[in-house]
Amino acid sequence: RLRAEKRNDRYVLNGSKMWITNGPDAETLVVYAKTDPERHSRGITAFIIEKSFAGFSVAQKLDKLGMRGSNTGELVFENVEVPFENVLHEEGRGVEVLMSGLDYERAVLSGGPIGL
């Protein structure tokens, strides 16, 4: 569960994300946080996060049964300050960003079961 709160000229992110593929290895990440919980899916915003941001950490690398070629982990955000220019698309449009990425991911992953 990750929340983002507007403060002056930036957002402040607090919370965590579990089971994030390649999370322990990434230098730059796209994360989704609730900016307006009352708006449900329209209250989610996509952010670009750098591993070097103060307050960001990988808490644990998680073991899993399949897809061992990609590390998976828990990401922790403790008062991570994110400038407004790191919002992808617009505030409240994070689900659109997520779904556009899933369209490509589904096409790529579909080759796995047939040996590609």
C-alpha cells in the first residue's frame, strides 16, 4: 500500500509495495500510489522513482517458485520526496499508464509457454 501526498512543490510517498518484479535490481522505477483514495481507480497516480531517492529502499528479496531469472522484492517508501515533473501522464491517470504497459507485457509473456 503506497500513498502520495502533495506538499508544496512535490509529492511525499509513504508505504510499501510487495512482489515487485526486478524491484531489487532497478535503478529507475515506475510506481503507482494513491493520491486520492476516495476516487478509487481515478485516485491513483504513476511516478518515476530513482533508487537514489532518500527514504527509498528494498526491504527484502523474495523467493518464488517460477520466473527465477528475475528478482522480486518488497519496496519501502519512507517520506520519499518526488518532484511534480516525475508524474507520468497526469495525477489520477495512473491506471491508464498501468494498463498501457500491461498490453505490451501480455504480448511479450505470451511467448513463454510455447518456448520462445
